[in-house]
Amino acid sequence: MTLLTFRFAPSPNGELHLGHAYSALLNQRMAARAGGRLLLRIEDIDITRCTPEFEAGLLRDLEWLGLRWEQPVRRQSEHFAEYQAVLDRLIAEELVYPAFMSRGEIRAFIAETEKRGRGWPRDPDGVPLYPPLDKALPARERRRRIAENMPFAWRLDVEAAIARVSAGLSWAEFTDETMSATRAIEAKPRAWGDVIVARRDIPTSYHLAVVLDDTLQGVSHIVRGQDLYAATSVQRLLQELLGLPQPRYFHHRLILGPDGRKLSKSFKDTGLAALRQAGLSPQDVTRLVGL
Ligand code: GLU
């Protein structure tokens, strides 16, 4: 029998807050109830924003909270060669293309389109979809720009990707944390347009690293915040494209700040370190997040 496997996957680009505590403790509780495993993964591909100090702080906070996870901890920055191998496959299959437009150029393109009275679609996070210009660049021009060291990112050709996988992409979402029932959710990867799959200097992106790591670590149950619900569409498409198994999902409620908004890492007063210093116990935090 294979054990159900859960994971908590924070990014060390700031301090953990109550929202992370809820997610970590909920994963631990669901894993314990299922007699399953709990893994910890450090999502530190953004080597400019992630630091060893934040990572040390995060481990300290999680230990203090009472989280217990299996060793070894997977640190994404140590696995760039694995991501590169998969990226090379996507490049060879022409499912990704180099995208050269800067933020300013994208803005100008959209402003121009909107001036002509046409709206421009935004993704579920409100970011404008990537314009279709670079997808049409001839191979020679792409090679020339890359040889000239122009900055670029590898973007998924979402239409080509959808055409490659079977129709009717969906995922199984648990209806609550007891995992007694799931419902099928239709994946809508087009909503994100041609997402970034890798950078010139970093051979992966959040989406690509997550789907590969969840497979490599044997994660069967992904429990994470509602803020990543829409991202699941892109991740399901990548899983199908790469022939990866499909985990089950539970997107939990978010812990909101006093202003009713999602907590962020700059929200000092709900940071776990600050709460600990203010004298709260791990039990207080557990109660505060409603567990
Ligand atoms: N590293 C992501 C974050 O900090 C979570 C990734 C995931 O759970 O899929 O928000």
C-alpha cells in the first residue's frame, strides 16, 4: 500500500505569517488523520529574493509550531539540472518559445490595442496576457536575438500545449478537509495565456518546478491556499503534457488580515516570529487560525 503523501512548500522570500501556519498545520493534521507522510519543500528558485536567513527563520518557526516533516528536505535551487532536462524536452517539442518583450513593451502594446477600443484579456491575477507577437517570430530571428544576449523568458505555447493533450482537462478537488468526497473541476489553462515556464538564467518557473517536484517526491495530496486555485489549471496542463501522475487537491480558506485582505509577508504583526516574541504559544497560534 502506498501512503498518502502531503507537502508544505513555502518560499524563503520573507517571514512566515499566520496564513502559512494554517497551511502547514492543516497539512500536518490531514496527513496524520490519513496515516500519511508530510514533506517539506523549500521553493527557492527566485535566487534574488530567497535568502538563507529567511530559510533558517522559516525552519525555526515551523519547528516551534510543532510541525514534523520527513528528511531530506527538498530545496529547489539544488535541482536546476533536473528542471533544465525537462525544459529541453519542451523546447525540442516546440511547446515553449523565447519571449523577448519587456514589461514596458507589453504595456505599450496593450495601450495601443486598447486605444483602438479593444479590451485586452487579463489572467486570474489581473496581469495582462502576453501578446502573441513573439510566438510568430521566425526561428532565425529567435536565434539571432538569443545570440545577441537579448533578455527573454521561455513561455508555454498554451494553444499548442492544449492541442497536444486529451480534451477535457480537469482535476479532483476535495470538498472539505475530511477528504470524504471530491468533485471534478474543469481546468481552464487558457485563462493564463502563454505563462512563463523558465527564465534565461533559471531553467524553471514556479509552475514547472511544482509539478516536477510533486511527482519526484510522490506527493499524492496537495493542500494549499485558495489563492492557488486558479494556478491549478496551468499545473494540470503541464502534468498532462509531461505525462506526470495527477494528485488530488484541496484549496483551503485563507487567513485574512484585520482589513479583510490576504496576509502578505510584509504584514509584520501577523508574522510568526513576532507573535512568538510577543509571548504567544504554538497552541495560541493553532487556535488563532481556527484549528
Ligand atoms: N511556494 C508557494 C508559496 O509560497 C506554494 C506552492 C504550492 O503550494 O503549490 O506560495
